[in-house]
Amino acid sequence: MTAVVTGATSGIGLEVARVLATAGYRVIGVGRDPARCRSAEAELRSSTGNGDIGYLVADLGSLAQVRALADRVRAHSKKLDVLVNNAGTFTVTRRETVDGIETQLAVNWLAPFALTGLLLPTLLKAPAARVVTLSSGSHFSGKIHWHDIGLRRGYHGLKAYDQSKLAIVLFTRELARRLGSDSSMSAYAVDPGLVKTDIGLKGNNALVRMIWKVRTRNGIPAARAASSVAWCANNPSASGKTGLYWKECQERAPSSRSLDQNDAQRLWELGESLSGVRFP
């Protein structure tokens, strides 16, 4: 069995890759930094005893690199059993990607949307493929700002983050709906909880880094968060329970906004328009 895990050089992604590698999966990790990818690959091979681990380098803030990543995954594997869309970002100031898209929306939602669409034919070749995408309890505070989805006016980092995590739940539900009840493939949106990771430290100023450290002081270790993510990716008990929102290996009720079917379809169409990816 083969699994792809994005954002797999540290934090939750690295620990999810570790769980799946220990379970015997062939693991393809994804990271932005070549040196960190090499280090993570070597560490996982040593700690798990699994020699079938490799890393690919890609910046998911670039749609061209997302497409290139999908091409390389397909070249490595004719079928894909698990895709874990873990990579994410947070930025307190408004930034745009090389494609002119607000960074949090691009990395946290659009990249998983596009990568899933590009790899869907490969996923459907597996007998019971799973797509696991990380959302957050922050989605309860989120709304899709249709009039200004890039938040050019009145930008706030948390508002952008909350919107992107709501978009993940909407995407997961719509993916399951479009696959249909008779599909063998399942999709999961997972809330890992408040986790001690460095997502709030990367590329932000000293004040934001300090606030993040204080906020996550009581957070759970990345390994514990990863266990619930990997549970959806691998545990037989989660089989077929598609389109749902999960936390700590249990189905949870998502926000009322995430249940809006019109928003889900509208967001799907926006995802196809922005990424140029059409789901088969």
C-alpha cells in the first residue's frame, strides 16, 4: 500500500508518516526544503525499519509545483491508497502566492483541492482509497467571504485561517457527495486539536511567534494529534464513513456553515476555476 503525506518534514505530518511507515505503507513524504526532506527520510527509515520511504520536494503555494508533484507521484506509483493533505500555513500579514492567491487560502485549501483532483484517477485504482485533509476547530468561526475571498480589504490572519479551514470541511463533504454512495473511496476532514507545532512560527514577526508559543503551551504533542489523523487514514473502523468531520477518532458535528450545500458547490466551482483542475 502507498501513502502520500504533505508537510511531512516536521510536526503532525512527520508523525503521520511515521505511523503509516510503521504499519508497512510505502510512504511518499512531501516538503518544501530539500535538506529537511533528506533528514526526515533518513530519520524515518532508521526509526521505523521501513526502507520504502521517499520524499519529494514541492512548494504547495505554487499550482505549477502542485501539478509537478502529482506527476511525480504518478510516476512513482500506479495506484495510491492514502493521500493525507496535511501541509498548512498561517500568516498574520496578507501575502499572495506566485499565482496571485491569498497564501492561506492557497496552501490550506486550494492545494489540497488541486492535488486531490490530479491524483484522483490514481486513488480510484486502489480498492478502498482514503483522502484525509486537515481542518481545525477554527472552522467554527469561519465564513467564506464571497465578496472578497482573498481578503484584500480588512485582512486579518485568523479570519483568513478560519476561512481556509471551513473550506476544507466544505470540500470534503462535496468530494464525498460527488464520488457517490457506491464509491469505494472515502474522504475525511480531521481536526487535530490544539497542537504544539511550529506553524505559527514560520515567517511571522517576534510578537506573533511569542503569542503562538504561549497559545500552544497547553497543546498536545504532534504524535498524539497524528494518531487521530492516521486513524482515519488507516483504521478499518473508519472505512466507508466518508464526508464527515473527525476529532480524536470520533465523528463530530461540524459548523452549520459547513453544511451549506450551495456554498459547497460554489466553492468547488471556484476551486476548479482558480486551479484549472477539473475532477474526472
